Amino acid sequence: MNKPTGKELAGVPTKRDKDGNEIIDWTKIDTPLVHEGKQIKLPGDPENMPYDDAIEVIHRVKLSESQTYTVSERVDGLPWDALVAVFRAMQEIYGVILPQSMKTWFGDRPPSFVSIKTGPDAKDIVQVPIGLYTLPGMKAPIMVQMEYKGCTMNGEVNKRDRARFVEIATRAKQIVESDSIYKGKSIRLMVDNDGDLDLAMQPDFFDVRGVTEGDMIHNRVTQSIIETSILSPIKNEMACRKHHIPLKRGILLEGRYGTGKTLTARVTAKVAVDHGWTFIVIAKAEGLSAALTAAQRYQPAVVFAEDIDRFGDRTKESVNDLVNLMDGLVPAHAAVMTVLTTNFVELIDKALLRPGRLDAVVSIDAPDGDTVGRLIRLYGAELLSNDVALEQVGDILAGQIPATVAEVVKRAKLAMLTEDREALSEADLVTAAESMKRHLALLEGIKPPKSKGDLLAQCLREVILDADVVGNFLDRMEALSRQMQKR
């Protein structure tokens, strides 16, 4: 038996000829082929490769490169964003993209295009083909499809094209990360009744360019809490990181309808966009999971969920799901702020309200007299000079919602126009406030509608009354008939 040689001990694959001499086993060495220069070069280390072995290696590599592979790649993100990223990546790499018809049982189906919104204006649209793509130099087409968590690329490609396939996916992921159509924007996510992302409805951009922080007017203490708990972390992201202040936050805005929770959302969206944060709002609290998942992809981000009491009602088992989402879905290091609103805080499970679940609970009350004055100056704008006193009208409207204050200013403007003036006066505002006060008093004095039971009883009485009338009529007709027969 031959003793191991130095090459064998060094891990170099070897074999022996019929005389027992050691030779290199080139079939066990993965020799790469490189196209370079104008010469055919063969390995010479640890010894020269024989021609026959070189021919065998080249043949093996040729077969390997012609082998078909099933390849699948996914680009994570909101599906429309991921689809645009894949399309842009193909454009960058290949320049030309040819959508291809799909063969079905009913014949060839032509390629389809999806119009994807990229901003709030009507012109902010990009058309992207979906389905089969044919790319230069690649023999087989690629299937591109949207799915719940992003966009998938599937195809059967050879070894050489597999690298191109991965190159497209890698570049698309970079585009989602650095040039997303949603990151740093304010969008409304559409979800179905189960809380899943509705793939039939794209996110809707809402325009915050005309919104200012001055549009948000609350009582002084409330406004200070909102600025500290919500706006400050957005404006001071880097300082928060420096001082180890978590950017994962949970805030609850509670108060009766019309006190300004939705307006607070618009101002928050404006501040978020101005400071590079993504703002995501959902109309259905059931979509909180989908929104929080998207927020982590596009962080730093704010998720705003209205009317959370519809989801957090103690009579519903889903409240446990909500608490778990607040606790576990978003990691502690994430820059994701969750702002919830409710008109009925008493319906929210106390487990959700306790400290640790939420960083702050902000009660948004109806405006006091001072706040009414600031609202009137906002709505009156240039028609209201600074020397007009607002204390009296503020006292009259204290406790009324901002919409009521806005209506008073509209009535005051009509009085101004009646007298052909160009400025609002204190008398205009006081008179309008007094008329609104009487209006509201009348509404409070209106009797409530009858209950369903009262309405049912009334209907039955009317039916019985009608039956008596009909019965009397039939008795009279029968008596008249008998008199006619006697004649």
C-alpha cells in the first residue's frame, strides 16, 4: 500500500497511474474558467493540467451553465412600491424592458400595466407593466407579481442568468430603501374588514403642503402635552437618539367628537414629512398590524389609527390582539410612533391604558375662552385686526367644539358683508355667538325621538284604529244590502 504523499496530506486531490505514480486528479478540482485576453491558459499549479482533463473540465462547465434553475426572489415593502423598484432596477441594468403576453387556456393574454400613484397630485403617476418581462440577453422571461408583503420575481433561468436575476432583486431592494415612493410621505393605507392590506386599493397620498402648526389650536396645557409627547420626538430625532430616548412610542388622544383629534393628525403629518418621517394613517383600527409592519419598513414613521375603541371594546376578544400588537410587533429600538384616537375612552380596556402600554394619554377637551379667541383669530385671518377684543365672545362660546366656533365666524362675516365692510368687528362676533347660543339651546330642548317600542305601539294602535273603521264600514254596507233585499 502506498503511503500518503505530501500533496495528499496538503489536501490536494490526487490519484495514481497504473505504475503507482502520483498524479493530480483534476476532475476533483473546481477550476474556474475566465475569459481574458487572447490566449487559452491552463492551470500549472501544482502541476500542468493535461489537455484531456482540460477538455473534460470545459465540457463540465458548459453543461453546468446550460442547466436550468428555478429561481425566486422577493422585494419586501408595500407591493406597489416594490413593483416600481423592480421596474426601475431593470431599467437601470438593461435599459430596455419588453412586457410579454401570457399564454392561457383562452389564448394569449396581452401584457397589462398598473398605474401607481407616487404623490398627491394628479400628475404623480407611473405606469408599470406586471406579469412576464423579457430582458436583453436572457432566454426565458421573468414573472413579476405583487403580493401582500411586497413583489416577487420568479423564473427558470440558466446558471449565468441566475446572477443577473439576483442583481435585479438586489438593486430593487436598494431602491426601496433609498428612493421609495412612500418613505417620508403621508399616506392612508386601505385595509379590508379582516385588517389585511387591500391589494385592490393603493395607498392614498394626502397633501399637507398647506398645513401649518398654527392650524392646531387646543387649550394651552393640552397643546403643550401634544407638542412634547408627539411633535418633539419627530423634530428632535437625533437628539433623542443621543440621549437614549426611545423613539418607539404609543400615544392615545381621547375626547368627544369634534374637539380636533383629526386636525392634530394633519399637523402631525405635516411635521413628520417636513422632518423626513413617514406618516401612515388607517381608517380602520383592524389594520393596525399591517400599518405597523409597513412603518418598520419605512421608519422613522408615525402610525395614526382613528377610533380605536371600535377595536379595543372590552366586549370584543380582539382587544387582546391590540395589546399584543402594542407590546410585541414593533421592537424596542424601532423609530415607530403609534398615535391612537378615541371618542369613548371608557370603552377601552384598562390594560391598554395603564402606563407601560402607552407613553401618554392626552385628553383633548372642548376649547376654553382663551382657546376660542385663538380659533377666531385663525378663522378670521386678515379680516380680524389685532385690536378687536375677543374676551366676551370667548366667554359665550367656551366649551363649544371648533366647528361651532368656525360657524360663528362665518355668520359674523355675513354681517360684515351686509354692512359693506372689509373687517370683522367685536359686535359681529358677539351677535353671531349669541345667535349660535340660542341655536344650540333649541337643539338641547328638542325632545328625543321615540324608542323603537313606542313606535311599534303607535303603529299597532293605528292598525287597530283602521280595523275598527273598516269593520264599521262593512257593517253599514251589510245593513244597507238587507234593506235593499226587503224592497
